Amino acid sequence: MMQGPSGPATIVATTSPVLRIGGVFKRFGAVTVLDNCSLDVAEGEIVTLLGPSGCGKTTLLRCIAGFWEADGGSITIDGQDMARVPVNRRPVGVVFQSYALFPHLTVARNVGYALRMQGMAQAEAERRVAAALETVSLVGLEHRYPAQLSGGQQQRVAIARVLVMEPRVLLLDEPFNALDAKLRGTMQVELRQLIKSLGLTSIFVTHDQEEALTMSDRIAVMRGGRIEQADSPNEIFDRPATAYVADFIGSSNFWPAQVVDGQVALPDGQSVASALQGPVRVMARPHNLQIAPPSAGPWTGKIVFQRPVGPLIETHVETDGGGVVKVVAMRRESERAFAHEALVSLHIVSPALCAVYPD
Amino acid sequence: MSLFRHSSLSDALGIGLILAVAVFSLLLLVAPSIIVLMISFDTRAFVSFPPEGFTLRWYAEVFEQGELVDAMLNSLQVGLTVTLLCILLGVPTALVCARGRFRGTTALSVFVLVPHMVPGIVLGVAVLFAGALVNVSPSIWLQSVAITVFILAVMVRTVQSRLLRLDPALEEAAANLRATPFQSLRTVTFPLLLPAILAGAVFTFVEGFDNLSVAIFTHGFRDRPLPVELLALVQYTSSPLVAAVSGVQIVLAIAALVAVSLSIGLDNVND
Amino acid sequence: MAVASRTPLPGAHGMGERIVDALLSGRGIWPAVPAIIVLTVVAVIPFVILLSLGFSDIEVSRGAIASRTFSLEYIANALTDPLYWTTFQRSMTLALTTTALCVFFGYPVAYLYLVGGRWTKRLILVLTIAPLLTSGIVRTYAWLVILGGRGVVNSTLMGLGLIDQPLRIMNTHWAVLIGMVQIHLPVMILPLIAVMSRHDTRLMEAAANLGASHLGTLRTVIMPLSVPGIGTGAALVFTLSYTTFVVPQLLGGGNYLNAATMIYEQVVYSLEWSKGSVSSMILMVTCLIVLVAIALVTNHFTRWTQGRDA
């Protein structure tokens, strides 16, 4: 079933997408930062751009916001080409990594900034500011300055500040980076619920896969300026399209193999079908492996490391053929059965869930 | 200093010596001003130490001497002109140096710095000669413009370093929040730059008021600025009058110091 | 930040605003143009003229140039005249000595700033910045009071019975040197403090943890890291003291000729503008040579800073 890459998956939207990124290129001097990026984002969808630093995710976000101009391709919002539209005319709201709150303005004036710039009548502007502050639960802090707020409150001001503009697309650039780890988890859930309740179409940039898995309807994994795969979190995790995605998201074991007559022999004696030819790499998630007594199978090794991960236990097995394989199992079973340095055999629970990639 | 628990005797002696030199240097910095202040209240008509008695006579005399008052007013005018010109020319230049997106912003920064790095007297002589060539004789205006060129770099650097420490995302946020470039400048950049502009204004004013090296070659024959007047006074008189003028200047300096520390904080003077 | 890309022109409301927006959003050089023009007219062109006058025979009358003809006479004269050599040599020696002494007296202050508490730091800043806001003449005048025949030093020494006759300090090389060091000390201390306050205090803790003594930490960690500050301070102090006019004029008693006083006399009293041009040029070139030397030495000792993104 899972047989290597069939090209980046695309979701066919039933209605026309709010944001359409078509073959965008961006170069800085000789370096290509965005290489033919295409992505459609549907109404109310939260799409995460996920990848290591330098993969182009922030560049793509800045091109959508208009801070940088793409060198090729098109970005359209509601069918309107953004190429000639200046930053301050784009129906886009940006929540910056640093929040970029104006330090010399109070919370209320920060939130009302966009409305003043548009020359909105004061009464109407005040009403909208109050509503936005209500939405992010900041009522009562109107007259504070950003420096007098906690990190979480600052983030909410940054969100309220763009919400008052009623943007068509919300862009969030690593908005949790400035928060401490403990607060991050709760803020992620809160922010997702808020965005969902407002039905805002959003692009969310992060390098943190946990964050991506929590926040997104769809994750676009980026690498070297290209989008490797754009799919739902479950799809990305269970059926990574490329070896890179498999390696980047979650934990994985790889080993080399050969395709013979459309079949790849697995080390424990089973096999998996593949349409590829010649040398390949086989990937199995640690939870797809199982440890058994050494006599139970041909794939044997020695336990070199064990650690508890929440309710699970992670075991590293040095196989007789060389190389270390990671196995994750529910805590009770494996703990009872195998000690450190014990000799064991390994089994693949479901060969169909092993992915095969070209070498 | 409790960091080092097991310091040896020689170590303690060495550090003690260094700290002793530091204290001596600090005394060296402050002592002359204090001595001048003491002398300025001396009742005798010649300079001697220790001073005797207490009088404000010399301070009164400062403001009775027409030439001194004129010189002060001239210097005040130069100081204000220089400050105004430096703000008008320097702030936009700092914006370009810090935010410009074209090749050559570095070249521009260096270009602004060059007249400041050239010895003041060389600039003064050059401006005097160039003026003579096109029949512009030395005047309070030539002096103001020459000092402006000399000190412009200080304003540019003060504002530029503040700009470089501002989060560039602030201006992007303003643009994203529907502000036009002008609105962004007026509502975000400029208010945040104000302390740096004020600090730069203090330094450019002091330079305009006190500069001698450029002024001595470019000042108007009849509009003598205070430093030129003082130089003559110090050379040819020996009464505590000069001490009183100095006393006035020291008070002004303290006011300037307070202004700087209130605007950008003393810690940021260097950047 | 990117160099190549340009934000598209946003729309504006009024005509005036539209022009300002155009100037700002292009991120072009336009806002700096007035400054560039003024600097060109009042600095660059005058320097070129100064240079050209050094190669001319000039007649000055009533503050204007009456006639000028091409001549290499003044350049040739300056290079052979022993007066120039002794004067520039005197200025150079004085400036280098002043710079060295400023490092000697200034560095401990910066060290005290580094190890001192909050109030020590503030006190040092106030004592360092305040003199910069007072005029050089006022500060030099103080030394007339201190070093004069009936000044502080002589009164004290005679009061203690150490001397019978007032020492003649004023109008000597020593008076000039003392004045120079004191006047330029703040200019040395400020860049040092700037560098010091950028130090990570954890570096000192690390050095202590690794067994370094106070002096050891100073020698092996603090000093190497503060070399850029010494370089900046030395460059500033040298330029100022090499070209200063006030201190030699006042404390040298009018007969202490240094490069700056010589130029002043040539330009203002004897109206020998060609000589003045040549002297100014020599002053500038020799000053530049020393500045380059200081920069090279500083760079040599701070090779560690020339890393990836220097």
C-alpha cells in the first residue's frame, strides 16, 4: 500500500481557494530561496509551513505579506493578483515572531492602529477595538504599555491588532517562539480554537513539529525552498511522501534494501511490495517494530539504551548486522520482558506501513 | 569582586594599584572644574589658590561685559543653527544609512564620517580658503555651516544606531496595519527616534557653542563666538572673570548632561 | 535584509504625502541628498581647493585671493625647511605620548567601570561625559590656575615646606603634556567603557572558575577583548591631541609651536596661505598615517573578531 513517493499530494478544494500560491520563485543573489512553490489554502483552513531554518518558510510568508516581492510565479487572494498591491493594501494580517508591538503606544492604541491609519471614525474604531480586546480576553488592559504585559498577553495584543482589520488571510510567523515552553502548549490550543471560531484562513510558520501537529489542518513540509509534501497531520505522519519528510516528522528507522521482482525483503523475513527499481531505503516507524526473545526470529541484536517517554518506553537495539534501530512500545510490556544489554529479536508489526524510498 | 575567593597577595596588590590609578584618574577629571568653581567666587582680582572670601561679583561682571554677552549670544545662535541643520540633514541621512536597500549605504556612512575624522583646523582652513575663492567672507553663517559639516556625523550615528536597534518588524507591522510609508514614519519610526534625536541635538548644540578649531578660521570678524573671545580673554587677563564664565559653562554642561541622561540614558552615549 | 527587492509603491492620500511616500518607500538615496550636497560643497570641494592652493603662489588681500599662479615652491620648501620638521616632530611626539598616557590612566577607569556596582558605573559616566560638554578652553584654563606660579600645586608644595620658590611649570613642555592628557582622557575612557559593557560577565566568571586570579582574568580575558576600544580611543585621542590648538597656545605660553599653532599663524597672522595649505596637508597626511597604523595594530590583535560575519 505505502509505496514511496507519488509526488506532493494536492487537496482538491471544492470551492476556489482564498489564497493561491502558484510557482513562486525567490532569489537572493545567487541563492534560490523559494523554488517553484505552489500551495492552495481553502477558506478557514490553517496551513502550517514547516521546515528547518533556511528552508524558505519565512520568505514565503514575507512574500505573501508583501514585505518582499517574489521573482516569479503568482500570489492571489480571492482571485486578485497581489503582485502590484503594496503591503498596506493587502488583505493580510501578520503576527510577527517578536510581535512587533509599538512600544510607545498603549494596548488600545496598538489595537486601533490599523483603523486610525485607514481614517476610520473614532466611535466606530473604539467599538471595534473593544470587540477585538473582548475576543482575545484583554479587557481591562487597554491603557497598559506593551512592556507592562506578560509574553502571553503581548501575543494576544498582536493578534487583536490584526483581527480589527478583518484580514482575509492571517499570517503567523513563529508566534510561540517568545513564550516559555510551559505556556506554549496551552497557547497553541487556545490560538487554534480562536482562529477556528473566527473562521480565519491562516498560514502558520514554524520549525517545531509538535506545534505544527497541534495547530494545523494541513502541514506543508518545506526543504531547500521547495514544498516536499502538503497534507493533513495524520497523513504526513503515517504516509510521508519522501524520506526527508519521514525523517523530519516523528522518529524513524531507515535501512538499505534491494527491490527484487517488485518485492523488498525486510530483515525479519517478511516483505513489502514496491514499484521502484534497484537500491532503495526502507523506513519503519519505531512503533511499527516489536521486540521478542532472541529465538523468535532471524533479525537479532542487543539492547544498548532504554528510556521512558511518557507512557511509552523507547529502546535502542544494536542489530547484529550493524546499525541501531529504535523501538517504541507501551511501557508495561517491554519493561517487564527485557533488560539492558539483553539479546533480542526484532519484528515488523505491519510491513504495509513500511515506506520504501529511492536510495 | 567576591567572585575570586582565593586571590593571592600579589594579585590583590596588582588590582589595588590599578584601582588606585582609576581613582586618581577620576579625581583628575573632576578636580580642575571644582578648582575653577572655587576660584570664581574669589574676592581678589587675581587668580590665586586657595581662594579667599566669597563674592558673586565676577558672575555679575560676566553679564556686564558687552563683548562677552555678545559672544555668548553669537555662540548661542551658532549652536542653535548647527543643531537645526544637523537635525534636518542628519535624520533623513540616518534613515537612508540604516534602512536603505541599495548598494552604497556603507559608502554613504563613510562619506558622512569623513569631515568629522578630518582635523577641525584643516576643515576650518579649507572652508576659509574656499570661501575666499568665491568671495564668501567668514561670517557667523559660514561658521555655522562649517561646524554643521564637522559634527553632522555625530547626529547621523546617534540616530542610526538607534534605528539599527529598533526591531525592523515594527515598520513592517505598521505597513501591514495599513500605514503608508509617511504614516509609518510619523506614527512609529519618528516617535521611537525622538530620544536619539534629542541626544544628538545636545551634542551638536554643545559643539556649535564650544567649537574653536573650525570657528577660529571661519567666524565673522565682528561676530566673535564665545570660544574665540574666551581664548583672548584667558591669554590677556588674569582675573577670576574667566573662572566665572567657566562656572556658567559648567552649569550649562550639567544641564546638558541631565538632558542626555533623560533622553537616551548615559549608557547609550557611545553607540 | 535583502538588497535587491523593492517594496511596491503604496498609495497615499495627498499629493505632498505621495511624494514623501515615494521618497521613503523606494528606500533610495533621496532623503540623504541634501546632506550629500552640503557635505560636498562645504567639505569635499574645500578640501580639493586646499590641495590646489598648496601648489600655488597666492596673494591675499582683504580676505580674498588676489592672484594665484602654479608653483611647487611651497611644497618643496616645506619638505626641506627644518622648522617644519621640528614642529611636526614635536606635535607627533606630544600626541603619541598623550595617547599612551591616556591609555595608561584611562584603562583602569574602564576596569573599575567593569567591576564596579551600579552607582560606581553612573559616577564614572557622569565624570567622563560632563567634561566633554564643557569647552576645551574652560578646562585648559583650570590648568592655568592649578599649575600657575600661585596655583594649586605651588601653594601646596610651598605650604608643605617642600620648596621655597614657586616651581616654573607653566609654559613648559610638562604643562602642555599634563593638560593634554587630562583634556583628552574622557575621549579615551568612553570607547573603552563601551567595549567593556558589551563583555559578557559570564566570561569573567568562567575565567575565575577555571582558576584565574584577578590579574590573570584582566590579562587573559578582559584586555584582549577590549583591544578594539583601545584602538578607537587611541585614534580619537591621537587625532585631537595632534591637531589641537588650545592647550599648546594657553599652557605653552604662546612660544610653544606645534603644527596647529603654526598653521594658525601662517593663515591668520602672516597670511601665507600657500604655506598654510601645505602645512594643513602635511598635518592631514601624517595624521592619517598614524590612524592607519593604529587600525592595523588593532586588527592584528583582534583577528578573532574577523570571523564569519565580520
